[in-house]
Amino acid sequence: MNLKKSIILGSGVILASAGAQAADLPMKAKPVEYVKVCSLYGPGFYYIPGTDTCLKLGGYLRVAATLASNSYAYPADSGLAAAHNRLSNAYTVRSREALNIDTRTATEYGTVRTYFQGVFNWTAGGYTGQGNGSTVYASLGGVSAPNNANPGAVAGGTVGVYDAFIQFAGFTIGKAQSQFTTPWAEYPGNWYELVGSGGWERVNQFTYTADFGQGVTVSLSAQDQVANYTTNVWNVSAATAAGLATGTYGGNDIAGTVAPDLVAMLRVDQAWGLFQASFAAHDNHTAYYGATEVTGHPDDKWGWAAQLALSIKNIPTGPGDTINMSGVYTKGASRYTFNSYIATVFAMYGGTNLPGAYQSVGLAGLSDSVFVAGSGQELTTTFGFNGGYTHNWDPHWYTTIYGGLGAVRYNGTAKGYICNAFVTGLALSSGIAGCNPDFNYASIGTNTSWTPVKNLTFLAELNYTMLDQKYAGGSTVTLPLQSGIAKPGAAYQLKNQNSLTMLLQAQRNW
């Protein structure tokens, strides 16, 4: 019995010892997926662990204040800002965070790329009149204004999607900068939106780009025309006095989409600079003359736009200095001259010395075409140019000067439609003879930037904008009450107007 107990106890000790030794042996660890640098596409790219796709994250944070306007980096040319009274903002502040996500994968057909840029904005608004001695908060005025008062806005601000596209084997599919546009878009002097060129704003597109080497490329594109590349298609028969008082010459009578804009672009990009020629065709597709489909409609009319652009680098004034310039001519495609950050109707107020007039006002309206019930479309002609010069004082300081001009011209038939409504609706004192809805819109300015450390820049900019309207000098119109901007119903002198604004901005890129 004692022998049996000894054998059993001895066996237990041996097994326990073996178990302890097994527990002490190292276990085989799972391989760790370390993030590796991807050197194929430049600095900042890393392989997504477990894949052959390279990823780069980037973005910026920007805080800016525009003085004497209700819009960020935009003149006081309409709405509350242009009223120049106690409802107009002395300053408007915007804060923005942008996020860029760039992915690239090498394949037997070339690189597959996706790119996304989104922004989170908060922009201070203003207060619009209610016509009864009270006001209510209004989102930022101007065409590029986010609606911060929108209950659906994220965290009391707004979210925007700038870019979202795929590139593969020469194709670009998704939301990206229009192929009509130059690399600097409407910013020939780095900042401020100018007339006279295609815009920076992104657009859904299907594009093929052929690269012929030596910096020569040709792009053919079908791009969405809603809403960045359509202005107004005015049914003048639906004009109202309230609309005319803001520069709106009729009911905006745009129908559903039937055809994209068709774009062709040739670019030569060399060490000396860049040359570009662009062309776009734009279908003007209207809705109905009246309330229902039985009232009929005008036939479609295709408009077009053409642009020439030039950038000159390595100029004698200093290393990195550049001159950018572009010119555009359009017929029935006005957004290619007046980009979508610029308003399409203008009502700017100022003083007057004319007896019997309460104040002065500059009225103007931009369209792709106009018509009246029973007629065909009359296409609007626009042309413009802009340019900018950038001088680098040293690696930390640079200064730019820039300017742009856009002109709008209506043919005789279109003027007849508009003037009949304008004279009747606003009691133009000079009658038909003094009515001319043509106008010019021009901006000049300068900015200086300081970059004390890498990727942190402070900027100050001064801009002067003028509306040159063509109504007869000394003419008056009788405007109805403009309760939103607290302008009384009264006689106003028609007169050229101007805007002087300043931008102060800080930006950190990452």
C-alpha cells in the first residue's frame, strides 16, 4: 500500500513539474502589422496595414474675419451687406477645418487613385428685418453662404464635400475641379474670388485626359451643370416689383437636366509656365411659360464658353514670382465668366444728392438666357478677364496684386423684354429710353502673407469692387418696401456703386 502511494505521488510531482515547464515556454506571437512608409507617391504616404494601398491624410484649419461684409472674402454687393445700414455686419467671422484623404494603389493598368476633401464650417450670420420693428437671425448672405441656422447642420455649423473622385487609366470620375478651369481658377493672386475665368468650385464629371508627354495634355469631359454652371434662365413674364428691386428680372424658369456640359481643354505645362485653352457647351433647358405644362415652353438653346489662360514663372523680379491671367467669352453660359461664388443679382445702396430721391441704388442681374411667354430664348453674352502678380520678398513674406472685370450684355430683343417689365414694375423715370440692363462688375485688390514657421500663414487683404450699371444717369426708380434690409418704399436714384472690404486670416496646414 505504501509502495502504491509512493508511485502515485511521484507521478503527480513529475506531471506538475512538466506542466510548469511547459507554461514557461515562450508562445509564438502573431506578426505585428507595422505602418510602413510609402515612397512611391511623395512624402506623407503610408501603406495601409495589410494592403498594397498607400494613404495620405492632410488638411488645414482656417480662421478668418471679413470686415465690412456679411460674407467671407466677398464684397458687399447684395442683401444685408449692400444695404449699408444698421443691419449690415461690420465684420463676419468664419472658422473651418478641412480634411483630405488621398489613396493610391499601383496596378498593371497604372495607379488607381481616390481623393476626398471635406470641410466643417462655422460662419457667423446676421439679422434680417421683419418689417415690424424686430429682427431675426439669418444665415450668412451671399451665394457661398452656409446656412448655420439650418436644424440639420452638424454641431451648429455645416459640412461640405469639395472633392470626391476616382482616377484610373486617364479617367476622372466624380466631383473634381472642372477641366475648363485653370489650376489657379478665379484666384490669380492666390486669394479672393474674381470674375473673368472658370471657377474653383468642384463639379461631378466623367473625364478622359490624354497625356502626350512634354507637359502637353488634352481633356474631354461631360460635367454636371447643376448648380455651379447655371445662372438664371429668366421668364420675364413672371417678373415682380419685389424681384426687380433686387436685380431679379423674371421668374427663374430652369427645367430638369437633359444634357451635361461638354468640355474640351488643351494644356501645356512647362518650366516657364503654363498655357491653356478651354471650351464648353451648355444646354439651356427651360420649364414652362405658365403654371402647367399645357402653357408650352421655349425650345432648348445651346450656349458656349471659351477661355485662354497664361501663367508665367521665373520672371526677373525674383525666385518664385508668377503672373497668372485668363480671359473668357461666353454666350448663353454665363457661369464660366461669373463663377458660382459670385452672386447673380446685385442691389447695392449708397448716398445721393438728387432732389426727391431717398438714396441711390445700383441694380443688375446676370442670366444665361431670357424669354417671355410665347417667345424663344435670347442668350446672354458675357466676357471678362482677370490677372494677378505674386512677388516673394523672402521665404516668409509674399505680396500679390490682382484684378478682374466681367461684362454682361443683352441683345436688343432681351433688353426689350427686361425694360418693359422694369419700366412698368419700378416706374423708371427716364422710361424705355433710359433703360439698359447691361453692366460691368470689377474688382481690384492686394494681399500680403507672412509665414513665420512652416505651414502657418497670416494674411491681410484689401479689396475694392465696383458695379458699373448702364441705366441713364439721374434716373430714379420707385422701390417697394424692402423689409429684410429695412429699406422703405421710396424713390431711389440709379447710380454706380462700390464696396471696400478687408480680410484678415490665419491658416495652419497639416
